[in-house]
Amino acid sequence: MTTGITVQSSRAKGAEHWEQALAELCAEFLQYGRQALEDYDKEAVHQARVSSRKLLTLLSFLDPEDEAGLRGDFKRAQKTLGKVRDADVQIQALRVRRKTAKQNGERKTAKVLKAVLRSQKAGRKSMRRKLSRKLPPLLGAGLDGRWNAFVKEQLPSLLQNKDINISLRELEVAFEQQKKRCRELFKGDWASSGEAMDELHRLRIIAKRIRYTAGSASFALDRKFYASEEIYKEIQSKLGEITDKNVMLKTMGKLEPDELEVSPKAWDKFLHSLRNELEDALRNNTIIPFSPSSDSGLAQAPTQPES
């Protein structure tokens, strides 16, 4: 009799911890999402996106079949916020580049960067309009109703026979398998298809899932996973430096010098510098060994959209 009460009490306590963690993340998502809509504050956009990602990470564990119908909303929110956030990051990076070019007396490069900034700001303006249109329905009363039903009615049963430690261990195994795949690809002539860059991006996504799982569900983890959040945060950050440079190169590769009203020669020089920076980032990374071929073809290397 006592054993049954203890087990029941333990389950109830576990559900309370999950409910609290989810409630805090959802509150952050709503707070930052509404703030982002007010003035497109860069940090608010970033934090709303992070909160939606964390919620998606936990919901993929708790409700893999999406019985509550919540993951679609958070996925759409993350995608819409992500486009604005990525534009914010790129514009800031371009501003720094232009300032450096001006300080170094590189007038032609500074002119190219000014034109690119003008183009990217116009693109961000369009993305912000889409955010203003698409995000409000995802922050409204409809979410509140389904969220409350999920937490109060579905969560306790979903937690039965689930162990976040097992899920986290499976993610770590998936990370090591993906890491092995990346190592094999980076040994060969990967650049012609860009497959290795795509797989490296997937490796970063797995690292991010581990980081968010370890951080958001720390209350339910065994001691051996306590350091996982910091370990994979560092890995994600290092891989992110490569991803950012690859995305920058891909984005710039879609632009035409004639449309930007810059000289083709100055434009080619700018793209060449981006390729060199990406190759340097790959060569210097400590996660995946990289041995570039004589003609790396980085300009053609695509990247997957982040999920």
C-alpha cells in the first residue's frame, strides 16, 4: 500500500516539474513574441525563437505523434521568427565588415558592403511584415485553450513510461553517428555537391537538441547528464560559426552585381574573401577534421534550412 502511494506521489511530482518547465517556456514565448511584434526588437525576436525551439524539443519527446496539435504552431512561429533573426544577424555582420573596410581604406569593398546592406535591409523589411501577419494568430486565445488542455489533460498520461534520460542518450548516440558520417564526407571530394555542409548542419541541429533537452529538462536528468548543456552549447557554437559563414556565402551568391550597382570585379573579390573565411573556419574547427581540395568549390556548397 505504501509503495503504491509513493509511486503515485512520485509520478504526480514529476508531472508538476514538467508542467512548471513547460509553463515557463510558454510564458517566455508569449512575452518575447508579443514584444517582437511591437518594435521588432532584435533580442526579443531571438528569445522568442529560442523559446519556440525549446518547446518543440520537449514536445517532440513528450508528444511525438503531436496528439495535442501544438508542434505545428510552434514550428511555424520558429520558422517565421527565424527568418527575421537570421536577417538581423547577417545585417549586423555586414555592418561590422563595412566599418572594418572603411577603417582599412578599402573603398571598393565598403561600397560593395553598402549595396549589400541596402538589399538585405529591404529583404528584412519584407520578412518583418510577414512576421506581423503570421505570428499574432500563434500567440492568441487558440493557443491558450489547446495548451491548457495539453498540460492538464494529456501531459500526465504522456509521461507514463517515458524517461528523458533514455531520449537524451539516444540523441548522444545519434550525434556520434552523425559526427562519424561528417568525418567520412570531409575526407573525400565533398565540395561538388555540398553534401558535407548539409550533414555538418544536421550535426549542429542534433547538438542543439541535446543542449535544449539537457537545459530545459534538467530536473529529470541523471547526474551523468548534468554537464551536457554546456558541452553541447560549446559544440553548437563552434559549428554555428561555420554555418553562419556558409549561409552568408550562399545568400551573397544569389545576388547579382548589376542589381547592386557594383563592379563585377569588386563583387568577385568580395565572394572570394567569403570563400576563404569559410575554408579557414572549416580548417580551424576542432569538431570535424577538414582537408580542403585544391578546388574546394565552396561557393556552390548549399546549406539546409534550419529546423
